[in-house]
Amino acid sequence: MVKLLSVGMLIVLFSAPIMAQEYEEHDSMLMDHGDGHLMDMAGGMVMGQNADTLPGGCDSISESKEITVHAGHKYAEKFPGRMYAFDTQEFNFKPCTKLTVHFVNEDNVRHQWMMHGLPKYLYPKGMFHLEATGPSKISGTLILPPGDKTYLVHCDIAQHMEKGMKAQLKVGKGDGDLPSIPGVTAYVVADDYKATLLELAAKAEAEALMAPPVVVPAAPVPAKTVQPDDSVISGVTVIGLALGLLAAPFLARKFKGLSPAEVVAYVFDLLRAFIELMVKLLHRLINLVGSNKNKILPEK
């Protein structure tokens, strides 16, 4: 009995610190990799951290705000068909607000709170990014730009956004609502929970039967063409290949180091010179025939 009590007390003593710490804190373990990129070996990451530099158009910080965002499967239960969600789907802040986000992951998988569309001159890749693996907490700070704009906030893990982990953050009045924000805006592709699988299959089959048949026009019969003499083609081909082989070394040396535009210009110059030569030869031939026509043509 005494041994059992001793073992029980040891279990309570060793498990008490673990039970007291519900989430792993990443903030004390993060290593600074520069450019606002912080990361640790336990799956925590901050990208785009900026607590000091004002975005262009902000003369000063309008206000400082802190929010805590929870992420997990249980927050999607109120949205039929969704698997993951944030506990808040819409945020609103003044322009030039210094915002600190405490991101709490309550699932045993990796989640992110990623904000897109920020100015790239200040935020690399145009985003602010918090990431936590497993039940843990991580924090990051950014300064919101001026102006009225709506920013996308989501989890970029594959299919997490499509399964519900998506929100919008409005700076000022925003510039409209984003589609498919759970509980805020209508889904682009609405889920249908009324029809059964059999009913959907029967409906698809009926639509297929009612669709007009697709008529494929017959391919036209090609007209009979006269094939050129193979001997002529083979002779021209051989001559062309021979000329190409003879000219290849010269052209390779001539075109070395030239741009495509310079090569084209040079080819046109060669063609022009060839045409001029042929015209001169033809002109000489005509003059020669004209001056000797009495010798060529028989006298009457």
C-alpha cells in the first residue's frame, strides 16, 4: 500500500508541470535569421516581423493593438463541411496600426496565420507569417500600411484554407469583402447537404440522357495530289545539303558573337548583294545579245 501511494505521488509531482503548461511557448526559443525571419527547431516560425519601420505614407503609429488568435478543428464545428478554422474570421484596425498577433495552435498538426498583400519593399514576399506545429503559441508584430484595404489571412498548409482556415483583415474601411470567408461571405462553391448520393447520381444520369447527342462531322476526303518526282527532290536535297556543309564553317566563324538581330541583318545584306549581282549579270547578258544580234540571227 505504501509503495502504491509513493508511486502515485511521484506521478502527480512529475506530471504537474506538464499539465500546467498547456501550450509550448516558441517566443523564448526563436533564432533571428535576419529580415524579420525568426525560427526555432520545434516548428515555430515568424516571417515579416516589423516592429519599428513605418510603411510609406505613415507619419507615425496610429495605435498599438494586441490580439490572440486561436486555430483548431473545434472552431470549424459551427461551419458545416469545414475541417479547420480560426476562432475569429474578421479583423479591423486603423491604418498605420502597430499590431502584435499571438497565434495559438490547438491541434496536433501544423497551422499558420499568414497575411498577404503587404508592401514588398518592407515585408519580404509581401506577407506576414506566423507558424506553429502542434499545441503551441507564437507571437509576431507588424505595422499595417496606410489606406483602406482588405487583406487575406489564411493557413497555407495544403487544403487547410479550403477546409475553412481563412479570414479577412480590413485596414480602415477596407476595399470590399473576400469570398468564401466562413460565416462572413458566401462560398464560391456552395455545399449541398439536402440530396443523397443516390439522388445526385440519378440527377447526373438524367442530365446526361437529356443532353443532345454530339455529332462529329465526317473528315473530308483529301483531294488526290500529284506527287513530285522523287528524283528531282532527292537531287535538290543533295545539292542543298552539300552547299550547307560547305558554307557551315564560314557561317559559324562569321556569326560567332553576333546577336540574333545582327545575324538576320547580315543574311539580308547577303541576299541583297546576291540580287544585285544577278541583275548585273542579266543586264550584261542583254547587252551582249543586243550587240551581237546580227551575228546570232541569220540574214534574210
